[in-house]
Amino acid sequence: MKKLSKVQLKQQAAVMAAVTSLEQQALAELAGVVQAWFSMEYEAFPGSLLVRLQFAEQAQLEAAQPQLLLWQKRLSALMLKKGYVLKDLRKHLVFTLSGPED
């Protein structure tokens, strides 16, 4: 794996801070949240950012689904505070049952 540039390290730190903050909010407000995790391609950032909120059970995931837009807006606001604009906020956050190893 190649070494990340200073710009990429800055991007990674900003995303990590935003996702950690979002994860803490989700753990406090949504039933069944296990963790938040993300993936991105540095060459296509911020368009390639995809954050996943992982739930423990299908029923909890379905119960939270109506609030998805609210959480997408929260992610967008957190990233904006870090200086990154997510143009289409709907494609950057999803609710899932699968974890990072799946």
C-alpha cells in the first residue's frame, strides 16, 4: 500500500472526525447501531465518500430507515464544518447490516 500524501492524510483526518462524531450521535439516538465506518477513493474525494451506519438487526434497520435523510444531512453538515462539500448528500450515507469485514 502506497504512502498517503499530506493532503490525503488531512482528508482522512477530517472524514474520521466527522464519522466519529456521527457515530456517537447515532449510538445515543438510534436503537441497534453497532458502529459507523467509511470507504473512499482519495483521487475522487469527496464524491467517493461512503459512510455506513451498521445496525445489529433487520428490525432496527427498518425502524431507522425513515430517519435516513436526517442523518445524511447531519453527515453533510459535519463535512461542511471540516471544509468539504458533499454535493449529493443522499449517496454518501447508508444504513446497513453488514460490517467492514463482510
